[in-house]
Amino acid sequence: MIWLYRFLATLGLLIFSVLYVGLIVSAVIGLGASILRTIGITQIEMTLTPNIPVPRYLSIPVMCVFVAVLLITAKYVKRIINFLFIPFQPS
């Protein structure tokens, strides 16, 4: 039965590891893009809904809120990853 738990933990580790890396990369890219948008690059657009654009001067504060949500989510995903390592530790 432990082999089934280890197999499922391995699958979970793969999925949550990719999710963790994606959350961190998204936070870094989003913050960088908001800084570039505030500086004056017009090709970067930020909208809350399809009809409501974010003003240029609010790019960094709005993105900081989203980055905080992404990093908090990444923190809990990291806890799940640590929990999934339990069956692979020597007893």
C-alpha cells in the first residue's frame, strides 16, 4: 500500500512543483511589466475586465496586490510540497 502512496505523492510533487515555479515566475514577470508600463512602454496593457483599463499611474500598486496574492499562494503550495516529501524520508 505504501507504493501507491509514494506513486501518488510523486505525481503530486510534479504537479505542485510546476505550479510553485509558475507562481514565482508570474510574480516576477508581472512586477517587471508593471514597472515598465509605468515608465512609459505603451505595448503593455493592463485591464481588470475587458472594458476597464488600469490607469498607468496605478500599474505598480495594482500589480503589488496581485503579486502578494501569488506569493501567498506559492507559500502554501510550498507547504504542500514539503508534506508530499514525507513518504520519501527514511524512517
